[in-house]
Amino acid sequence: MNPYPSPMPVTVVGAAPEWWQIVGALSPLAVLVAAIVAAVVGLLTLRQKARADDRSEWWRRAQWALDASLSRSRSEAEMGQKAIEILGQSELASREDLALLKVGTEDALLAAANVSGARTVAPSPSPEPVSAEDRKVQIAAAKARVLLDRRLGEDTPAWIVALSAERPG
């Protein structure tokens, strides 16, 4: 006789896990998903804030350029027109912003129309002499206008295109 009993196979059948046990087992995954969602929301918020800050700075520069373009100082007016052209190239500028910048070129172009006798902008009784400094402002305004019209998908009058091709002298 064997002092040890022979092994007997035993099968343990457990009850199915409760729902709260399954949820408890998945909690680390839920924390990871929540962290990823929070990170994505945070990154999108930072990106939107950076874009808003960039637009705000763009607008501050546009205000300066528009003010400078109307300055009595011809060198400041020329810088304002050149700044309008540069700001018009920015991807931050909306269609409305481009149209507003376009208005900043009007005074110099009206003066150029009076000098050249171009009748498409305003009637001119007789051409008036223009200083070299004024002509530089007009050429800068024409260059800005050509760029703005191109970005807006509008046609630029031929006399403005010709003026933009002039060399300041």
C-alpha cells in the first residue's frame, strides 16, 4: 500500500468577473487616453493662441504702415508703402485685411494719376510736377497695389503696373 494517495485531477471553475473588475482592470488605459486627449487639447490651444498673437502683431504693424503711408514726411510715407507691400505678402492677412491695405495705397496713386493724367482713378485738369521723393512714394504704392490686387485676384490698371516697373530716381 502506498502511503501517499494517488493524485487526483481537480478542475477549478471560477465565476465570471464582475463588470467592476473589468473596468478596474482597464483604468490604466483610461488614464492614458485621458492624458493623450488633454495633451492634444493643450497643443491645439497653444497653437491657436500663437496664431492669434501673430495676427495681433500683424495688425499692429499694419496700423503703423497705414499711418506712415499718409505721413507728410516723404521718407516715412515711402516706408509705409513698402511696409504695406511686405504685410500684403503675409499669410496672416485675410481678404478683408488685404482690401484694407489696398486703401492705404490710394492717396499716393491718386497723386500719381494727377501727374500722369491717367483718367481711370480721378480726373486731372492738368499734370502737376512731382518731386523725386513723391515719385518714390508713388512707385512704392504702385508696387504694393500690384501685389495686393494679385493676392485678391483683381485686375490692376495698366498705368499702375507701368508705374510699379519704374525705377525711383
